[in-house]
Amino acid sequence: MIIVKSLDPFGFRFFSFCIHLGKGNHIVWLEATYIPVRNEEGKVKAILKIATDITERENNTKKIISQLKDVPVELVNIVVANSTKKIQAIESLKKQIDLT
């Protein structure tokens, strides 16, 4: 399945990002570049394909995005915990003042 494909501005290269099923039905992400090989007359006689396995990069990107989604929740929890501690400290001070 091709996810993204584009031609460079000069029409010399074609780029694509593909998902394939690897051994054991594991998802493999590939980044591929297709480059035309031309003869002396400028006609395309072959296509050179260079593919790179970018699965680890894609998995790391997904992991970071997931972690970033959790950040607001963690920040709210920290603010609530700090606010609770401050309220408890104020109540404690108030009790101490009332005792004197």
C-alpha cells in the first residue's frame, strides 16, 4: 500500500512511503526513491529504485506522539496535586492561628 508519493520539482525522481507486511506479518515501513536512468539521447532505459527500511523511525515517531498526548493530563495532575498541598498547608496554618 502506498501512503505518500510525490515527484520532485524537476520530474527526475519519484518518492514514496509504503507499508508492507514482513515476516511474521509484522508491518514494515519503506521509504523508496525511484530515479530514471537515461541513455545518451535522454530516453529512460531503466529505473533505479533505492528503498530504506524506516520502520524504527516510524515506530519512534508514533511513540513520541503518544507520549505528547499524555503530557497535558500529567500536567493537570501535577497542578491538582500542588493545589491540594497548598490548600492543606493553608488549612494547617489557619488551625495554628486559631489555636493561639
